[in-house]
Amino acid sequence: MANHHRAVAARMARVLAPQAWCLDVGCGGGELPLALARLRRDCLVVGIDPSASAIARGRRRARGIAAVRLLRAGAERLPLPSAWAHGATAIGVIKHGVDARQALTEVRRVVRPGGWLWIYELDPAAAGVQERFSGLVTDSPAVAARILQRFVLPHSVAREQLREQRLAAGWTIDEDRAMPDLPLYAFHLRKPA
């Protein structure tokens, strides 16, 4: 599991109320939901991802863990009721061709008033992005460089672009910062109460 998923799960575990319901948008194989469930068995964590193979892989890993549910869905149309989640995360989702404004609007629908959304995206402008990206995905710098150049950077969203999209979708800003140890930027947003 990537270190950034564990770090986000640990931070979530500290701020979540008892028996909170959480959403992980673009959960892939369920790394963040599984990490959070290990820390907070009292919370329900629903992960969504459009990839059937990623969801199947995550479901195998989550077998027997009642606090995790993984569903196949896209970020623009979530199969959850309005005002359901206390909080949500989206790590590296926007670069996968998601309509950012539609996804932000849809997550806002699912999050309760006063709830939050934490977004982490690759910062293409980060110093040493290639070297720092390598540790996120593989131990091989050569493989990481190919992944970064071919799949990630061409689809990355500039921080300013996403800042505009989140405001247009009706979120307020709790935190907007570059991650000091990772080539990511973080937006912590809040749905007005």
C-alpha cells in the first residue's frame, strides 16, 4: 500500500466522529478504505471506482472486513443517497479524465452539510516531480518515469484549475497546500452547513 494512503487514513482516523460514514472516490483496489478500516473499525468506508478489475481485487482483499464496501461507479454519478457521508477523499482521481466540476458537485451532494472532501492530486509543477513520483508507484525509477510521462503528466490538472472548479461546485476551502514530502497538492474542502 502506498505511504500516502496510510498517511491520509491516519489523518482521517483522528478527525472522524465515532461511527462515521466515509467515501473514497477512485478507490482503485481499496487501499485507503482498508487502511482506514484497520484504524477505525467503528466507521463504514465506501470506496467507489469505475474499474471492475480494481473493485474485484479490492473486494478480495476486503473479504471479512465489515467496515469496507467497494462499489463500481464513476465519480460523476455516485450510487449513494444525498447527505450520506460525513467526509470523502479523492486521491489522484482528476487526472483520470473525470469531469472535475461534475465530480465535485456529485460528491458535494453525497456529503452531509458541514462535511468535508480531501483532494490530493499530483502537482506537475512540483520540484523534482519525477524523482518524488517514483517512490509513490514503484521502486524502479525507469518504470516510474515512463508511467509519469506517458499516463500521468498529460492528464494532470493544474492546481489553479482545480481551485476554480471546487469553488464553482460550492465547496469552501479549509486548506490549500503543497505536500512537503510528496509531489502532490492537497485541497481540504468543506460543504457549508
